[in-house]
Amino acid sequence: MSMLAEALEHLVRGIVDTPEAVRVDTRRQPRGEKLEVRVDPADLGRVIGRQGRTASALRAVLDGLAGHPVRMDVVDTDRR
């Protein structure tokens, strides 16, 4: 797991009610690294935040750590 994925997992575990359900997957893409965050469906709103503010703040922290824009997606695990 990359340093960015570990940092993101640590931050998200501090936000959610079910930290043991947090999983961060790293995917390599032609345009760079993509981090996919999976949480308990009940915690999805906490990670996204009102009008996406929490997710935006997490992206800003990741961008600062990486020194370049990093794509982060919150995956809805409730959908099939």
C-alpha cells in the first residue's frame, strides 16, 4: 500500500463510525494514481460530507502530500 493510501485510510478511519470497514485500493492509470475508498454504507455520507466538502478536503490533503493532483473516488458499496 502506498504512503498516500495509508494516509487516506488513516484520515477516513477517524471520520467514520465503523473504522474496521474502511478499505483503500490503489489503481494505476495512464494519467496517474487513483485511490478508491470503500466504507460501510452507513458512513458514506460522513466521508462525502455536505455538498462534498469532506471529500474535497481529503483530496486537498492528498494533493498536498503528493505534490500533484491525485484522483480519489468514494465508491458506493451499496450499489450492485
